[in-house]
Amino acid sequence: MVPSTYISDHIQTLFKKYNIQNADVILYQKLIKMSDEDIAAMDYGIIALDEYHHDTSKVWGEKVRKLIDAHPESIIFGTSATPIRTDGINTIDELFEGNCASDLPLSESIAKKIVPLPKYVGVLYTLDDELEKLRQKVDGYMSSEFTVIKGNADTADTNRIMRTIAFHDCWKRQYHNSVIQAIEKNKDIKMSDYSQENLMKISLSGIKYINSIREIRRENERVGTDYVQTLEEVQIAFQLIDAIFTVCGYLTLKNFVTTFPIEKYYKGAKWEEKDYFYTMDVLKKMDWDKPIGRDELSELLWDYENEELRHAYIEFTTAMSAIYRAQTGKGIAETWCDNMGIPTFTEDKETGIIKNNRTGDIMRPKKASHIQIVK
């Protein structure tokens, strides 16, 4: 069992190379769509769970547990570089009752030259549970119990969701390929010394990938799935965006503008808002032939008019606030408001009642009436 087609293809290649037969490679995504009867009918003497720390997630975990319980006579083992997840779950205890056959620390594997000395490049963020919820929604639209009439709202929902998933898969693959190709072309070279062309490819595909993740979450909210992003996923998203912004910081300003063109909006002066001219005034003070720098990029993004960068930066600050909330109980904006003496409010979306978080006072919404009494 493997979590991605990339790993599946690599293992299939090794099977052919060493003439290994009577073995199958199955994606977890396929397993969770199998019926309990089909899982029980699987006939394997050995079942290997690659990257098994994913198997304690809500969607994958249920089916993996059924697989383990349905085959008590099979030899079942798992491999993972992160047996203890960032949310504190010990997956060895969860899946294998604490039985660990071999534990090889990263430092020891490097010392024994089993793996090369790692070079931090970026984070490949996966949201399999979130994607699966969306795919299940599509399956519901397509089921025989659901009547689909050409041109109706349900068909439009299905088409929109399928496009969103397709774009996500496309940019995830593109980002992955651009990172791998850059590493292969620039061996033993610091990322800051990579060619500008490679850095531009990673930056563009990375930002597109982040925004495709954003659209997946928006679709889950729109169609009403019960998916809730975990703290672990928020932390991974934060690391990924930070890594991509670090790559963007290695770009010269000229190549940055080429990769992310300034929006051609010119009415900022009329409406007293930022526009193309505002951004250009900021860029005139900068050296176009030097790398921007990571810290300077954060400052620049506040003044740079580009929709995709704007959405990516919102995702970054939203993830940062979610992590801060998990640590302190309040988001960054709420903390700032408290420090500045500005009251904050919480609205109950079902009743519409608004509560003052500082005083506890409750305000009931006034229903607008379009009926007037005629005397």
C-alpha cells in the first residue's frame, strides 16, 4: 500500500528490475473506495504499508484498520520516517500495538551513508483527506440514486469540483517535478545559487499549487463536507508556503515581476487604493538586478498587486494565526485587538446572536421589515 502514484511507479520499476512477481502495488486512495467484502477477499501473505503514519487519519485509518483486522494470518508491517505525528499520535502504538521491528534514526542512517546528507528545499504538502471528501461528494453526484439533468445546478457543481481537483493535481505534479528537476540540475549547489530559470519554475508552480489547495478547501466549504483541517495540515501548509516564499526571495526583482506580472489596474488614485502605479513607485526604489531576499519579500508583498501572490500570502498569515490560536487560544488579530483595547465579537451563525468577547454582552439581530403600517 502506497500513498501516491509517484511512489507506486517507482516501486513498479524496481519490481521489473529485480523480476519480483506475485506482488501488487495498491494506492490508499483505491483501498478506501473498496467494500469491506473486497478487502476481506484480498489474498496476500505479506502486506506492507508504506508511509503508514497517514493510516491514522480519519479517512484512510478506517479502511486500513479493516484491512489489518480482516487478515490476522498475514504478515503486516509498515514503514515511516515519522512514526510519531506532529499531533502527538504514536502510530506504532495505534496500528501495531507498540511492536517496532527496527528503529533507525536519521543521524545514524546518514552516518552509515544509507541516505545522503539532506538539503532543505521545500515541503510537498498533501491533503489526501480533504481531497477525498471532495471526491466522495462527486461520487455522490454521479451515483445511480442521484438524478443528473444536463444543465442543472448539480451538474454545474460536479463540473466545478472536477475542474478544481484536476487543477490541484496538475499544479501539485508540476511543483513536484520542478523541485526534483532543479535538484538534479544543481547538485552540490546552494539553492540561492540555482539558475534563475529553475527558481522561477519552482516559484510559479509553488504559488499555483498553494492556491489550488485553497480552492479545494473552499469547495469543501461550499458543498458542505464535514472535513475540518487538522493542526498538522495547517503546520505543513505554513512550512510549504514559507519554503516557496524563500525560493521567491532568491529571484531578482526583474525575474520576480516577469514571473508574477503586476495587475493592470490603473484606478487606484480615483478610489484611493493600491494599483499598478502604486506598485511601480515602490519597485522604483529597489535594485531590479539583485535577489529580493526573504525578509524583503514579506515587506514587498504588502505593496505588490498580484492576485495569486495576494491569495498565497493570505493563506500564509491564516495558517500562522491558526497555529498561534492552537498555542494561545486566540488568533493573531484577536490578540492585537485585545492589546489595543479594541473589542471583538463572536457571532452564532445559527441564531445570529452576537456576543462581545470582552464584556459578555449579547446583541440580538434586528430583523429588517419591509412592511409599513399605513394609517
